[in-house]
Amino acid sequence: MVFAMAPCMAFAQNPDSDVPETAVPPLGEDSKPLGKGSSYIAADAHVTSQTSDDDPDGTVFDPLKVRSTVQAKKNITIKWEKQLDAASYIIYSNRCGADNKMEQIGETDKATYQVKGLKKGTYHKFLVVALGPDNKVVTTSKIIHVATKGGKVGNYKNVTIKVKKGKKFKAAASAAVDTGAALNTKVVAKKASKKGRKHVGIRYESSDEAVATADAGGVITGVSPGTCQITAYAQNGVYKVLKLTVK
């Protein structure tokens, strides 16, 4: 697989040069290698050693919201939300499949990146690490799965989401009480005849789990009074945000 590589920046050649080779690379504020504040060395080692297509521990969809809405037979373009405290973005990718470990394919200070020289009709996975000027992790994206054109599979163009029982919930009396409702969420294919091969289902993320949570099945649980957003996103990163009020 051939990738278009962006010019390498200094930190990629000698990241954290002031840290002795024998020292343990510092982890993030959440004690995870991909969490905020983790060193580039720890993040890179964790991403490139993973033997699974599952999201690495410590990754989040928001605030980067990495997604792909533009694909060609040999090219895939991904984009994300630019972060004010990020100086650069490291892009990792490979063919989908647990045996295909992520590889660093490029870096940029932009909020978009195009990968060229891919095979038509194949799925590729992507992950982006945002780094600050100190070469420490700002945030790490979830993995997205994207297909090139020219095959029998396709990608999703958008996500629809709504709550069956309204948008207001009462806070649960205990963690065991479910006071919410299942979200009615659907993905819409770019072409009806080319639906995406399911690598992962619709995923959910709450902007404030102290207010409300949404489990893997899209069931909302109110935790405490307040407002938050529930984001539902498809495997290629297209997403929809639902605002919630918990009383």
C-alpha cells in the first residue's frame, strides 16, 4: 500500500529528545498512553502495537470528530475539527483487519489529509493524534473505517437520530435505574445499492457523563440535572448531535 506522506516535522524524528531513552514515557492525565498530556512516544507505541480494530483505550470521538465524506477509487480524504491547542496532527492508517497494525502515514498542521495510492473497493482504518507544541497529546480520535470506491461496498453519508419519548429526562435515583429511552438512530448510505460492510455499529458519546450517558445500544440514562449532547456516529465518522436536558 502506497501512501502520500506529508513532510516530517522535527518532533517525529526525535520526539521528547530531552527524555532519557531508559525513562518511562509519561502517560496522560487519565494514566493512559492516548490521553491528554501523554508523550508522543507513549502514544505512538500504543497505536502501532495494537493487534485489533477496536478503539484503543483513551480515545474519544469529540472534539476531533474525524470523518470521511469524500472517497475515490484510489484516494480517501479524512477531515476533523481543528484544535486551538494543537500544533500538529499525526495520521495512522492501514487496511482494515486485526492483523494489519496501524502505521504512521503522515503528519500535518491542517484539519484534512488525503491518502493516495489505495486499492479500489477496499476498507481502510484511520486514527488521528493531535499534538501540542510540546509534543504532548491534546486528544486522540476514535478509529474510523472507510471504503474506497469501485467495489461492492460503500460508505455512509449521514446519521439520523431522535428520542422516542422526548428530549427531557429525570435523573436516575441510582446507577441501576434507567430513566431514559432508546434512541432511534439510523445510518444513510451514500448509495442505496452499496451499503457499508459493518465493521462497527453506530457508536455513542456523551459530552458530559455526569449529566447523562448513552450505552452501546443507544439507551440514555439521566445521571444528574443539567444539559449535555449525545453524539451518534457511523463507522466512517459521519455524525449527528442530539441536545438533551436532564431534570
